[in-house]
Amino acid sequence: MITNRTVTRCGTIPVGLLLLGASLCAMAAEPAKDQPAKDQIDPAVAELTQLSSFFELGAGWVSDDSFKFGEYNGLQDKGVYGVGSFDLRGGARYDSSDTTRWRITGTDLGLDTRAITAEYGKQGKFRLNLAFDDLRRNRSDSYQTPYLGVGGSVLTLPAGWVVPTVPVLSATSPNARGLSGAVASSSALVGGVLTAPTPAQLATSSALIAADLPLFRHYDLYTKRERFEVGGSFLLTPKWELAITARRENKDGTKPMGSVSRSTGGDIAAILADPIDQTTDQLSASVAFHSHANSLQLGYYGSKFSNNIASLTWTNWAQPATSMTMSSAPGNQAHQLTLAARHDFTSKTRLVVTGSYIRNTQNAAYIVDATTPLVPVPSLDGLVVTKAFNLKLTSRPRRNLSVDLGYKFDERDNRTPVRTYAYYDANDAASATPIDAAFSAALGVPATLLMSNVNVNASRPYSRRLNELTANADLHFGATQALRLALGSQDLHRWCDGSWIDCMDAANTKEHSAGLEWRASPNPRLNARLGYTYTRRTVDAYNENAFLALVPLANVSPSTATGGESAYSFMLANGWNGFGPAAGYALTTGNMNLFFPLNNALANSTYQNGNRISELLGMRRYNMADRNRDRVRGSLDWEPGEHLSLQGNVDYHQDKFPDSRYGLIDARDWALSLDGTYTFSENMSLTLFATHEDQRARSNGNTYVTNSAATSVNGNTIVSGGCFATIALRNASNKIDPCLDWSTDMGNKINVFGATIDRKNLRASHLDVGAQLVVSRARSDNAVAGGNYSNSPLAVATAPPGTIAAYYIPAAPLPTVVTDSLELRVNARYALSAFSMLRLQYIYGDMSSNDYAYQGMQIGGLSGVLPSMETAPHYIVHVVAVSYAHRF
Amino acid sequence: MNILKKRAPWLGAIMLGMGFAVANAQDAAVADRTLAGDQVCTRCHDETVAKPILAMYKTPHGLKADERTPGCQSCHGPSVAHVKNVAGSGKRRTPPDVTFGLHGASDASVQAGVCLGCHEGGKRTLWMGSQHESQDIPCAGCHRVHIAADPVLTKATQPEVCFACHKTQRAQAHLISTHPLAAGKMGCTDCHNPHGSTGPHLLVRNSVNETCYTCHAEKRGPFLWEHSPVTDDCTNCHTPHGSTTASLLKARVPWLCQECHSGDHGAQVDSGANLQDGAFTTVDGINPLANAAARAQLAARACLNCHVLVHGSNHPAGAKFQR
């Protein structure tokens, strides 16, 4: 939510911090204790050794509005802004008998990115600090919506809103593309005939466009974080230290967010302005003991997240009489105790042990309405206990040998009870038919409470426990070379307490790694390192039935089943997963026809879910799949002369998933960086760098649909392309049709170039000039192979014989997504005196990008998604700032 | 003694780098941490040297009233041969007992030993055996103690220090989707503890998720409907240093989602054929505009048009992350 304190460009600075700043400024006017008056000090000496302060004031100008250019730097608005910063330091001199020092800083005071810090302390005794930090993040400056109430938690459509349709296609089906005059006036295939819109249809379109388009209004979507921090550390004795920090962060604003509603004919979506009004409070405190051979630290960390917006309600743009509500992130809190202990057995052998216990709770009230007929409790009463333990033993048994052994235990134990809920999708109206009586009985609810289109899902509180061992050894060969051997073994167990069936695809994974690195420094001007690590992750038994944890009725025998079979038991009896038999069409009867009709995948009606949630046979989720990982890292630093230094770095990373037929198959990423710096003189240097990164990921899928006995499309039988010539063959072969396999080959090619040049002491040592240039070019491609069938819109009942019934539509590569950016920064400082200077800053920012995803946000783009008019970032911005800085 | 009244002796009294404590007890016995002790060094090292060091007296390392404050010799050792101007094997002056820097200096372990003599504990408890320690990265590889403001301790300038070695991350920080590193509103140490940690990748907390939750507490839950990869590891889907895809995603949606979801509409192939100008239906090669809607799972926010709350939902009807 945008509040008054954020609407102005420069905003406000917290009063408390201003008072603190004023106090500290006042202190600056007084010589510190034991500090000689300034006129006693040689200015040159003072310049070199004494604390000094400075302030900078000026003005800047931004040539153009651009949220992306100003995404994080506060320079999003065209026009003039204030330049202001200061760094005030005071307190004891280096040779004083006092140790009191203070400092207060401010940066970006004229922008929404301002920060102020203050410190006060007696070195060796205590230190107090305060901080305020603004961070604005721009989300979209092209967003448009007809909804009223943006910024709030209830969004409504204006009174004049007309549900958009494309009348030539349907007079009643909502269709957001009807907002486009071009779409509405174009001919359409209707019943297999290319049909031009009638005058009446055109008039309808014109009327709705005239009514709706003016209702779209532009809103700037951005969020802003305001962070306040206060803390202190106290050296109680030379060996005991106490530290405490409290931080509050308020985050408010709006960001774009999708939303879905059920409408006649399917789901429709709208990009809404999601209101943000959140507060996160954090407190950390620690007491630490430290001696030569031992240290001990006991700490507390608490984090409380509060959300002042519990939900977002919006009107269905396709059915304005209805609205629906989405939950916002629930308030939660976490409290952590940590203990860290170190003991040095000898000067060369050390043991460090750390432990941590976190209690994370959440109990926000549920949002319930007519779409949630079965909600067993009013709130989650969620509890996650996270325990961590680390042990690290390091030793240097010989001067040239170091070894370390580590053990890590990290457990996230979600103790939230599993409960079963029933709901209708996206504000769907309940059907008139009750669910299977056996299901109602199993749930213990009245037979007429839940209707056939209800989803019955059980929660899955995910837990995981990691046990990891590491062993590393470094062996130095003389002063110039070293080898490092690193071994690791990891055991990860995942589970859901209380779930009726194992909820995890991979309940147990093991990962072993071995790495070797060579380092060499034959002389001070040449340093090289090259390392290789191989990691293999194996899954004890990938569980393709884990999805059933969501649908407990899969373990209940429907009243229509025989022999008490449930979906789960029938699967087990046949040795199938949810995909069922990898077979073509066959007429089925009895339980087979109930659970896997016509050899199709497990019927979602038998587990009472609106969607088929079983996965493909051979699908492996990549974070839990068998994986072989190779990683190479290398670098070379070379200084061929006093003036030149060169660096090269290479990173290579490859993951292969050998047992994954579907899902992510492999991913590879390599990057090469070259840097060079030439120092012409003490006053001039030039640095150039270039990085090329090549990322690639390949995945497989299959776009199977259900087998059927249908032999034609409105009497038309011919399939063009694909693996089967007729509709009958195609429909009988959906689960075995190789033409339904598809694959993606996603790649990013990134080139980043940079140059930095600094020239100092120009114009009789008055002028320093520097410039930085960064050019970034990114290309994202996706070569999709495979395809799917699509029934021809011409295959109508009246079509002439020989009409193609369906086409096999080969997949096509996606358009290249391009992002090019350039940023040039030039800074010049002209010294007016030893204590003052003029500073000139110039920034040139240039970004051009295209992304086909934005097509779907435009009018005429998607039929089921209300356009938000957002556009791909593009800007050319000049910034000029002039300021006066004074040091004192 | 008010050395400021005599500039030359004063300059002589201020010298050489002063990191922290002594390397060992023997050095401590002979090191003189006072200004008089510093004077041994400053006879030669005055402000005209290539790397001026006098600004150190503006820093905590120069505040002599703090009895923990070191002198030149505390860190560099008594350096007797160096002081006596003894030529070393390369016919140059024998260097101080301990020299600091990334290359051509004392062993990294020796340098670290000096610094840790005072700065042991706290965030540095796990330095031994950490990634940087094992890579022979000395403290002075990142820290500059002879100047008034160490760049690595300032959020705005810290990334450039880290990027000196982590060049791939430097490039990623200039992509279209990033954290606010380049804007100076976030430092690498907001997420990483370069001195060693119990978490992976030197993260400041025990795990990736714990680290992310320090700023993104709204993602912490626990939620009624959890999304398994989210509770597992944020980096299953996100790449934190920069991405070509919004929200720092590792890959574009819908394909990122389809790497795990192959059921129902997750099974469908989404390709250029499903864009508005794609050949997803064919009528003599022409697709009438009125029929040519792109597929919603492919355009705009793709899967996230509808499945909005992928980090978890607390709505009783939110199992599909729609509410």
C-alpha cells in the first residue's frame, strides 16, 4: 500500500534520525577530549591523519522517465533531483588518550534510495549504531488496468465495464481479445467457414471497446522497503562481548500479480496490482567469549513477519457479478537459538562446533467462503522446527599439509498436522451431483456437502534431514604449488509426517563428491589454479506415486469399485504408477474401466481432484533425480610487467540426469572471463574486461492426451503429418505415440564487456576524471522439437470428403529474447581548494529488449487473460549531476 | 609527546601498515605498538610512498588509546633485517617479516595468523578450512587497512572487490533481472560470509532458505500448501546473482515448471507454434486473426498467470497455488 510517506519523490527522513544527526553534528563543533585545537595542527598532517568530514550538495537532472533504468537507483523519474550526501566523523584523534569516536553518514538524500547511518562508541568498550535505509524497487511503469481500488485489497470493476467478447466467434463467451478492434473486425473461422463479422457484431464490438478501453488506467507499480536498525556491541571484558541488533523493515507498494477465476468455458486470468503492506521485525543478540584457545558464542535471532493485508479480492472481469479472494502471505515468526564453540587443541588443531534450533510458527486465520466447504480448522497452527549441527575439525599436522573434517546435520521438521480440505477451483460453482458416497463417508461429511467437481486435498508438510560429511586435504609442494583433495558425502532424507502415503518423489538421496584442485604460483607475477569436482547423486528409489499424498481419497474404494479396490491398491496390484499402462486404446471393463479407462492415465475422478496430477512414466523432478555433476574452475593471474596485469577465469558446470526420461535431462553452463589492467602512470589506468557465458538446459516432455475410440472429427478421418494417418489410429495410440514426445533446448548466450579508465591530477592536479562503461548483451533461445495434433477448424460435418481432420503441428523455436544494455558513467572532480571540490557526474543508460511474453499482455493477445499493457523494458536516459563537496 | 609540533618526527612516527595483533607470542615480546615503535618504520615510509598509509590513523587500527590497537611491528613483525636495510637475495631490501597482499607476499596462513590474532571469533570462527582460506586467499586479498575506508566494508563498493575474482557473478549482475548490487543497495555480505560459514556457498546462515528468509520472510511460512522445491532450496528455481529471466529464475516459464510437472496441462508442448503468429492451426497456411489467440500458458506470465502463489498458499482452496 502506498502511504503518504512514500508518495513524494524525495520522501521523508525519520525524525529520530534527523535528531540524532543534529546531535552528532553539534558534537562535531566541539573539539574532542584531548584533541588539540585545529589551529595547532599542521594542515598537511591533519589532512593525512585526522578524522575529517564532508558534505556534498547539488542537483541532478534525469532526461526521461524509466522504471527499469531506475529500478533500484531511485532515478526513475524525469526531472530534477537533489544530490545530497554527507559523512561526518568526530571523536578522538589517533594519539588521544580517549577512544570515543562517532560517525554519521547520509547518501542519496534526494532520492528514494537514501540511507543514513550513525555510530557512536568508545573503541574497546562499546559501539552503538543506528541506520535507516530506503530501497525502492520499480516493478512496472507501463501497467494498465480497469480495476478500481489499486493499492487496496479490494479491486472492483467500474460500473461501465462490459464483458469483452469477439462476437463473430461467440456472442456470449468472454474473450479479452475482443478489446482489440482489429481482432473484432477480422473474419473468423466459424463452423469451418471463414466468416466476416456482421454489422451488428461490429457494432457490439465497437460499443464494448468504447466502453472498456477508456476504463484502463495507468498505474506505476513499485515497492519500497524502509529499514530501520538500531544496535550496539559492548566489550564487557577483554574476553566477553555482548551484541544486540534490532531491525524493522516496512515494505509497501504494489506489484503485478496473476489471478485466475472460473468462467463459463474455462478459466480466465487478470494481472492485478497486488497490494503490499508488510512489516518484518528482526532481533539478534549474542554474547560471546573469546580467549586464545577457546571461543563460545550464544546467540538469539528472532524474525517476525506481519502482513497488514490478509487477502486480495477482485471482481471477475468475465462475470462481474462475482468476485473471488486470494490469500496473502500469512504472518509468521521464527525464533532461533545458536551456539558456537571453538577449541584449539594446539596452535595447529582446531575444533568448531555449532548448533542451531529454530522454531517457526504460523497461525493466520484462514479465508473461507462458499468455495471451501470443508475446512477442518480455522487456522493452520503450523510449526516447523529446524535443527542444525555442524562440526569442523581442522588441523595442520605438517607445515605443508592441512586437513579438515566436517560434519553437518540440518533438519527441517515440519510438525504441522496433515489435514484434508475440500474446495472448488477458482470460484467454480458446485455441481449438482454429490461426490461418491464412499468418499463422503471416508471424510465423515454429509453426503450432500461435497459435489462432484470438488477437490479433496490433504496438506503435505515437507520435512528434510541432511547429514553430510566432508574431508579436505591441502598439500603444498614447496612454496610454488599446492594440491587440494576434497571429498564429500551427503545423505538427504525427506518426508511428510502424517501423510497417508510417502509424499516425496525421492525419500532418500545420496550424494558423493570428489574434487581435485591444483594451484601454482611459480613467481609472484604468475598464479594459476585449476580444479575439477565430480558429484554423483543417487536416489534410493524414485517414488512415482508420491503425488497421491495430495489426494487421500485415492486410498478409498469408490462405491462403484469392486473388491474394495481403491485407486492406489489397483495401481499397486497392476504394478503401475498414475500414468497406468503404457499401451494403446483398449476397451476396458470393471475396475480397469473405473481407474484406467481405455488404458488412460489414472482417472482423477477416482481420487477426487479437478486435474490429473499423475506424472509421465519416467518423469524425474530434477531436484530429486539421479544426477552426475561435473565442475571445472580455473583462473590465471599474470603480471607480465609492472604496468600490466591480466586475468583469465573459466567456470564450467554440467549436470546430467541419467535416469530422467522426462523432465530436465541435462544442464550446462560455462563462462570465460578475461580482464586486463594497464597502468600508464600513477595518474592513469585502464581496465578492460569481457565475460562470455553460455547456459544451456534441455528437457523432455510428452503431450499425451487420452486414448479414445473416436474415429473421426465430425466425420473427417485423415490426419496430416504426425505418426498416424487416421484419427482412429491416433486416438488409439495417445500413450504410445512417439510424435507426442517433445523436447526443449534452452540457451542463454551472454556477453558482458566493461572498461574503466581513471585519469588523475589533470589541470595542475585539480582535476580527476574517471569513466566506466558496461555493455551487456543477452540472447535467449529455445529450440522446441516435437509437436502435437490439432483438430482442423475446417473439419466440420459438412466438409467435403478428404478434408483433413487434424494436423500434426510441429513445434517451432521461440523467438529470440534479446536484452541489450549499455551504461556509461563519467565522473569528474575538480578541486577548488584543498577542502572543496566540484563534482560532475554523467550517466548514459541505454536498454533495448524484446520478449514474446509481453505479446500476451497486449490488447488482442490472449483470449483468457485481461491485458495489462506491460511492455518490455526499453530506455535511453541521460543523467547529469553537479554538486559541491566540502571537507572539513 | 606531542609529535604534531615536529612534523618530520611525526611523519616518522606514523608508518607502515598495521593490521592487527602479533603473529605469535615471540613477536609480541619485541613488537612496539606505540607511536615511538611506529617511528622505526616511518623514518623511511612517509606519505610520499606509492601506497600512502597515514590514513590508517583515521581508522580503528590507528587509535592508540585502545590498548588493543596494533603498531606497525605488531603486524609486520620487528623486521630487523628490513630496518637495517639488509639486501636480500634479489639485491633488494629484505622485506619486512610479514608482508600482506594477494600475491608476492607472506603465506596467506601467516597473514591470516596476524589478523586473527585479534580478530579471531565472531564471524571468523569458521575461517580455518573455509573456501577462501583453503584457496590461500589472505585477509589483505580483500581488505585494505591502510586507507581511511576499506572498500570491502562499504556496501556500494564491496561487490567490485568480490568481483575481482568472481567474474561470472560480475557479468550476471548486469543482466536484466538482478538483486540491487549494482545500485549499491545490497552487498555480497548480505548473503555471504566470506570468512567461513556453516551454510553452503559461504552463506550467512545454515541453509540457502534461511539466508533468503532474512529479507524475504513472507516466503518462510509454513504454509498450508507447501511447494516441495521451495521448502527444499530456493535455488532450485532461482539464480541469485542475475538472470535473463524475470524474478531471477533459472529458466523461463513454462518450461521451468514443466521440468517437474508433466500432468494435465503441464504435459502440453509450448513452442513458437503456440504464439499468436504461430502455425498452431492451419488453414491454407493462414490463421485468421480472430482465431489466433496465443496460448495463455506460454505468454504474459505463463504458468504464473494462474498459479500465482508458487511459494506456498495459506488459503484452504490454494492447493494449486491459485489462491
